[in-house]
Amino acid sequence: MSTEPSSAADSPFRPDPGDRDTAPQFVLPLVVRIERAAPPARTDALETAARAVLVMLTDERSAGEGEWARAMRDWQGGRIRKVVRRARGAEWRRAEALPGITVTGKSAEVRVFPPVPLDGWPKDLARLQVSGTDLDEPDPVPPADPGVPVLWLNPDLGMSAGKAMAQAGHGAQLAWYELSPEARTAWHATGFPLAVRTASPAQWPELTASTLPRVRDAGFTEIAPGSCTVVADHPALRRG
């Protein structure tokens, strides 16, 4: 699933917003493991994908002269795209053999890879399916723990799990960009706790009217361009 975030706050890696469309376009690949006999729970997959994006952003290989740093800068210099694909069995083992990071949740496994050109996917990732990432919730989803950052999903949009995973990743990334260095350090030190929940219809207007980071979809897949999909509610970003 391919989507783009937008925010008033930009990464230090990214050029002026007006240059993003003319910059070379890259994509951040994420692969979710979906075995037939034991698929992950939907919310856990969304939360694991969001944490995977944060782990990639903060990995030492993504910074300075690290082996992924150039790809990360190139990716953040254009439209911030993410694509979620699914794998199982031998497909998953081949994906694990490629350079990347596997992040695990309670039931989900998501592997995130350094960015690649839109038309330059490794063959073992390019052959994986984008569709088929519809996941269920086997148990009721509890309220988010107090004080934990929450990525609120738009209650009026129906998104596949893959699409929602990409959107949750965008929300986590925008929150990261806007945090102070001290807040980033604290979040990183605790392993990026977060929750993904669907806002109530009554709650959504308040969230979208706030100063919190919002994700607006580019409209490549599933939903209309400009749709607000996620509001990233990190306690450190609450102003006023």
C-alpha cells in the first residue's frame, strides 16, 4: 500500500516541500508475515508496523555515514512513500535474508527494509503480494494505556490492514519529526510504546482541529486524495 504523509514539520533530511515532486522517488518497503494457520491480529500488525518505521529511522545504519543513510536521505527527500506486502513460509525466509530489521509484536512480525527506488525493488520483495492483507481481531481491542502515544485512525474510512499499516507508519514518523530531542530520546529508550486505535465519530473532529500531526493520503490506492487518515497523538505534542 502506497501513501504519503504531510505535516508542517519537516525532517532535517528533507528539502523544501516544493522540491519533493521533482526529487527522485523512493519507497520504504515493509513486509508483514501472514501464515495461513496463524495470521496476526489486525491492531497488533498496525502497531508493529508503526514501531518498525521508528526503528528504521533511529537505527545507526540510517544515520551519518551508515550503510543505509544515503537511501534514507534520498527517500526523505521526495514523497514519503511506504508499501506493505505480505509473505509466508519460504517467501518470509527469503525476505528475512535481505538487509532489514524484523520487529515483533504480540502476534505480528513485520520486517522493514532500507528505501528502494520505485522501480528498483529486490526481486524477492517485488514478487510479494500487496493484496490479501485483510486481518481480523480475534479478541476485543482494549483502550490504549494512559500516557501512551496513540495513532488515531479516521472512523469514516475503510482501509485494508496493509493500507492502515502504512498510514500508521506515517503517523508515527510525523510524530517523531515534531518531537523535541529530549522527547525522542525518552521514546526511543522505552522501545517506542504506542497504540493504534480508531477514533470515535465524536472524537475525530476535535483531533483533526488540533495542532497534532495529521496524515493526508496521496490517493494512490483505496481512498480519495487528501483524505485525513491518521492523527498522531503523542503526549509531548499536546500544546495548549
